[in-house]
Amino acid sequence: MFPRLVYESFRHQTRRKLLAGIAITLGVAVATAMIAVATDIGDKINRELRSYGANLVVTPQEDTLDVEVGGVNLKPPSDGTFLNEADLPKIRGTFWHHNIVGFSPMLPVTVKVGSDSGAKNVTLIGTYFNKALRFGKEDFTTGVRITHPWWKVEGSCGDGRLARPGQVEDSPASCGWPDDNSENILVGERLAAKLAKKPGDTLEIAARQLTISGILSTGGAEDDQIVAPLALAQQILGKPGAVRRVYVSALTKPPDALSARDPKTMTPEVYDRWYCSPYVESIAYQLQEVIPHSHAEQIRQVAQNEGTVLSRIKGLMLLITFAALFASALAVSAAMATAIYERRVEIGLMKALGAGNLTVSVLFFAEALLLALVGGIAGFSAGALLAHQMGRSIFNSQISIEPVLFPIILAIAVFVTFAGSAAAIRRAVKFDPVFALRGEG
Amino acid sequence: MTTIITPGTLLTPKQVADRRALASHTSPSVSMFARMLLRAAVLRRRRAASALLAMIVAAAVATAMMNLYVDVQAKLRSEFRNYGANVVVVAKDGQSLPANALTRIESVLGAKTLAVPFSYAVARIKGGQSDGQSVVVVGTDFARSRQLNHWWKVSHWPDAPNEALIGMRAAAVVIPKASSNRQPFELTFQGKPIQLAPAGLLQTGAGEDSRIYIDQSEFQSWTGVAPSTIEVAANGTAADVDASIRQLAQLLPTAEVRPVRQIMEGEANVLNKTRATLYASATLVVLTSALCVLATLIGWVFDRRRDFAIMKALGASERLVNGFFAAEAAALGVVGAILGFFIGIGVAALIGRVNFHAPVVPRFSVFPYVLAGSVAVALISAILPIVLLRRVQPAIILRGE
């Protein structure tokens, strides 16, 4: 009898059930999408923040002082110590290697450019552009195109569109960018203007004829410099395998009380927790571990500020998610209350025929449960789709929904539907059947 | 326990008195209409209250979202200014900037813009174990520099004459390890010596770590070199910054004015994504609350089909009945919007306080939109059931079917 009552109720009141169901579905969809976006926003914004460039720099432990004014290095070229290029792929072997978006080695070399009489000193930087490397069984590419996304190259074909951090495929092919194994170079835009060079021209450096594949524009010191593949710079300097410093771009967690502590003074448990959190400090510590004789430090301009920006945006999304959850809960309750309020005559009839308060309540709760489950499942799928669309259109990447969210969302849907129905059911049950049947509701 | 009074029930003397009081002083036709509106609200106050509550919540949420959407962008922009200068003014080819460049930049861009001068020289260390080694010395304005470069980790800012701020790596060379940190050291520039006392250490993880910073006027009297670079933190949107760059280029034709692309593009990137997310979320939240209003109000109006039938049975014209329900809905929308607006401003202020540690300025320009939206949603929710009811004969409704 009971299942039949529920079944008939759904069959005869399709319109009302549909309205309540739609309200639940939409409410759950909004809640799901907002929770998914809010949980993922930290990671997404973190990746966007990588467009500010590297947040860590690795230098030799016994590094000498940089003497550099306006992008021109005044230090004798062979001075100081170097890192070994062969150690670099080990960066992928650190504990937080999944958080390391990319790294670029730098080797500045002072070279003479121009004819003998008008020769002038120019800094040539050797680096990776988009170098294919291998660590263990893993192949990956890294270089300035990932870590320095604001570098624009004007070459023979490209429009120099800005690539998203970590997504080299975005920028049109290799327009203007030299190959890492070639002897092609990039010339900074101000230097190119001074030398009256354009892409395709050749430039004589250290008795080599180098082809300019593109003109580099960065808005920084590189505009007065030459950028070349690392191997070429090493040959010019005469130090194979040498690297002056490495810029590392990593996804990090905003700093808190734990992050600032000195690992030497920690207890083993605290140390483990610190080591296993992607703080910029712990990643720097791990980089020092894998690269011998190195000193890794955060670039405070980038590293310190991104924490603030990240926590602000995350906090904001969290609060908005609460607002969304509140609004959806209210919408579901309102729809349920309305649906039940309309059925007082039915309740009156049932009670007149001898149904107890409990039976009536159970019937209505069973209907609400059914609605909540159906609406919850439909809403979850719709919300997942919505989150996916938001991820695609805003961040150009997936917003993944954790499967563990599904039971939670369903439970919330059932709870909110029950809560929304409870007051209305109680009032409906208490209502005198005589009034209800007389139609004086 | 029931408080619902139907047309058939007797009124208590107090209620009768209330009715009289209400009817006493207004012109007949207007007063009738007003009375119907008011009594509809008073008699079914429970349902009316829940409809009004839904309206208020929706208006409050919409207000808070719109306020935040506008304000958060400004808040985030000011957070992004912590990244430092976004415009650099550099003298062309090793010259110096005009002496009054700084004051001119400030007068053009307004007091809120921060401009910090920098001048560079390569000096030699005199005495100690690193005698004769080159080091870059920078002259700057410490007070301004401190405001511009929030990320500088400084143990102590110089506050006395001839005190210097020393980069971490420069300190390893300049300050002998054995001696106390405050021991003075000597530098020479083209033969001219200067005695400096270390005030504090500077740590940035970038080029600043290898430099020594001293006060601009001391730097200039020592080396005779005037500032060659001015770093500017220009406020506002990307268009504002572009305009500032053009203004500066016009003002200082001998200098090169260029944006710091790393900062500008990073900011644009993050801000655009955040704005889009915020927009999408705000739209979703506002739509959900509109849905909530719709669900409540449709129920409320549908529920009153008996009033509708009685009015028609008593000979009210279609227009009057529709007008009555529409006026009722509009009144609900207006009251809900006004109350909701103030609550929403409170919520936005709270979110601003919690998240940004700064109050969100209430934007009254949002109010017309909230008002129009509330009334529109209320009217739609009233019209839908009326259209459905219009097809039904009053007699059928009154018979309770």
C-alpha cells in the first residue's frame, strides 16, 4: 500500500513534483559546481601565478658577488663557481617534483659584439628554451618558455602570443624560438635596435657566425642582452656543463607559522610535516639536497606575494561558496515547503480516513527522500558539467570533481530537503482535517 | 492554534477595530486597494513573511555579490601592488635623469602613486680581507623604497646618517665574519672614500642581495651620480597604467619609460581569471536566490486562488485582479529589495573584513539594479500562477477543487 501511495502521488502530481525536483536539481548543481571550483581554485590560481615567473633560484654555495648594473655584468667571466648541468634533471627527483612546473638554467657570458673599433661588451645568457630532458624513466621538457611566460619573441612566423605558464603547446609552434641544440640566438629588442639587426641576420660572436632566429622582448634587462642555447654559451665560455644559476618555478603553499621555522630546530614529527608540505622553504631545502654544493633560495618578490594573493582568492571563493550553499539550501526548502503546503486537502482526507500523524509524515518524508535522491543525482551530474565548463572557459583546464564529493553532496541534498520539508509537514499534519476538507486552508 | 482567518470566520473585536482604524482616513478607492494589500499581508502573515524572507535573502545575496564583484577587483589590484613597481623610468644610455624628475612624476601621477629613485655605482672595498673587490652601491630613498618593496626582508632599516642596508651576499664580503655586525667598513669610488656603518641586512633572493644600499643624498655627494632609474608603482586598471606610461613618456622625453612586463602580465592574467570565476560564481548565486524567490512566491500566489476567485465572483474586472496581484508582488519586491540591500552591504563588509582585512565600501549605485531585479522576479512569480488561474472558472476554485 505504502509504495503505491508514493507511486500514485508522483504519477498524479507530475507538475508539482517536477517543480520541486527542478529546484533540488538546480540547487544541488550550483552547490556541486561551487564546491568543485572552490576546492580547485587554489591550484588553478597557483598555476596562473606562475606567470609571474620563477619563485626559487638555485646558486652555487660558494658564489661570488654579482657586479651587475643595468643588465651588464662587470665581473670577470670565468670568475666564481658553477653548478653542474648534469645535476639538473635531478630536480624532477625531489619529493615535490609534481609541484615543480619548470626550471631554467642560466649562464651569463660577457661577449664582444661589433667590429673591432666599435666593439662593445654585451651579456650573452645561455639557457634552455624548451629542452627535452630525461630523469629515470620520465621524459619532460623545461626551459624559459615555461618559467618566463612574459618573454615574447618576434620571429619569422609567430605573433609572439603569450603562452600560459607550463603550457608550451599554446604558443604558435616554435616561431622565432631557437632550438636548444642549434647555434641560433635571440637578441634583446633594444640591443637589436642598436645593432640594426632583424630575424634571419647573422651576428659574429667569439669568432662564430650565429643566426638570429628572433627578437626578444621582456621589459627587463634581457632587452639589452643576447639569449642563446646553454650548450653554445658553455662552448663560448669554455666550460662545458657549467651553469651559473637555475630558476625554478614551483607551485607552493601560502606561508604559515610552520613554514618560517628553521628545519634544524624541529622535532622529527614537525620536521616530517614541514618536509611534506609544499612550502617554498621546504622545496628550496629539497632542491639543495638533490643538487650538490648548491644554495636554493626563494625569490621573495614572487614567492612572498603569491601567498597573499592566493590566500585572499581562496578565502573569497570559500565565502562565496558558503553563500551559494546557503542560497541553494533555501531554494530547496522553499520549493519543498510550497509543494507540501499545497497538499493539505490530501492530508486532511488521509487523516479523516484514519491515518495517524506518523503515517502521514513518513509518507511525505519518503516522497521527499525520493525527490532528494533523484534531484541530487541529476544535480550532481549537472554541477559536474557546470564545473567542467567553468574550468574550460576560465582556466583552459579541467576542474576535476572528487568522487568522494558524491555521497557528501547527496547527503546534503537529502538533509536540506528534509529540513525544508519538516516545518511544512509538521504544520500540515497538525492542521485540522475538517478545515482542510472544507477547503478553508 | 490556527491563525489563518478565512472569509467565513468571525472577527474578534480587536480585529474589527483594526479594520476600522485602517479604513478611517484615506480616499475610498485608494484606501480600498491599500486595505486589500495590507490585509493580505496581515492575514496571511506567515506565508507573507516567508515570501518576504526569501525576497530579502535573495536581494541581500545579490547586493553582496555585486558589491564584492566591483570591490574585490580594486582590493586585488592593491594586493598586486605589493609585487612592486609596474613602470620603470630609465635614463637613456648611462645618463642621469633630470634633477627634478621625481617631483615632476609625482605631480603628474598624483600623490597616491609611489615613485622611488635609484642610482647605481660600482665601488671598491677598501681594507679587510676582500680589499679591492668590486661591489654595486645603490643610492635610494629608504622611506619610499620600504613602501614600494614589501617583500624585502630587512633586519633593520637605516635611520642614521652614513648607515647602509647590506644585501645578504654583499654582507659576506663586506662584513668580516669574526667582527660584530655593526662595525663600519670603507668603500672607494674613483678614489673618493666613504665610511659606512651597516644598519641591517637585506634579503630578497634576487640581484638586491649582492648590493649595498645607501641614502640618495649621501650617495650623490659621494659619487656625484644622480638617479638614473625611477621605479613607479602606478595604480589602477591596465588602461590607467597605460595612460600613466604615455603621460610619463611625454613628461620626460629624454628618458625611456617602460612597463615591467613580468608584473603587468602576471597581474592581468591572475586578475582576469579571478574576475571570470567571481563573475560566474556571483551569477550562479544570484540565479539560485532568484529561484528561491520564484518557488516561494509562486506557491504564495497559487495558494491564494480563493481570494482571486472571490474577487472575480464579486465582479472585479480582470485588470483589477491582475493589478492587485501585481501590486502585491511589486510591494513585496520593493520592501524585500530595500531590507535585503542593507543586509547585503553588511554581508559584503563582513566578507571584506574577514578576507581582505579592509572594509568594502558600500556601493549605492548597485541599489537600482537590485530593486529592478527584485521587482522583476516578484512580478514574474506573480504572473505565472495568475496566467494559469485565469483559465479556471471562479466557481470551481471556490468549490475547493
